[in-house]
Amino acid sequence: MPKSVSIAKRNVSVPAAVSAKSTVKRNTSMVTNSAKRIPIGGTIPVTLGTKTTSIKKKTLYSGSSSMEWYLLTEMSMHLLNAAIIKMDKEQIAESNKISPDQDKIRELESKIHKIVMITRDTKNFESKARMEELIQEYGK
């Protein structure tokens, strides 16, 4: 018959990975004292060299919630990137053929360039209507 072995209990309230010695204390006093919220329409002071100017803060999307704007932005960017990948794969497949169609390859290159220019232009992501238009156009 085996001998009974007692197992030491550990402190259940604190996980093993977290203890007083392993936690890092952050100095937040500097952040909380200097950080201020600037309301939409307020001005942000910007220093360039020795000259300080004020820039008016504006909203990118005046919809009902910022989460809706975020979701539309992410969805439209995802669909644009997926369209680029799809066209790039078609271009590679056409290039690997024995006799590739150069007109189709050039057409795909121009479509890829057009989508890249859309993603780089921030005006496309300032309005809900434009983002929904992009989702309808490239979400096929």
C-alpha cells in the first residue's frame, strides 16, 4: 500500500503566473496629468520648430456611432484588399499559361492600380455612403 503524500496548497486567489514580485508597476501620473480630451470642433495645438499653430479637430464620420464607422472602414478595406489579391492571382495564373493574354494582364494591372489608389485616398473613408458604395462594388 502506498504511503499518503500531502500536497501543499497554493494560494488560489492569485494565479501562479501573477505574484507581487512579477507584476510591473506603471507610472501613470505623467500620462493622466498631461493628457486632455479634445472635443470635436476643438483646436489642437501643434508645434513645428519654434512656431505653434492650432488645428481644428473634426470628425471623419458623423454617423450614429464610431463603432459603425469603424466596422464600415474595416469591411471596405478588407474587401479592397481581397479584390487586389484575387486580381493578382488571376494575373499570375494568366502569366503562367503557355501563351498568356497580354491585354488581360495589362487590364488586371490597371484594375489593381485603381484599387490601390482608392485605398490610399482617405476621402473614400470619410463618408458612410462612399464606404457602402465600395462594399457594394467590390463585395461581389
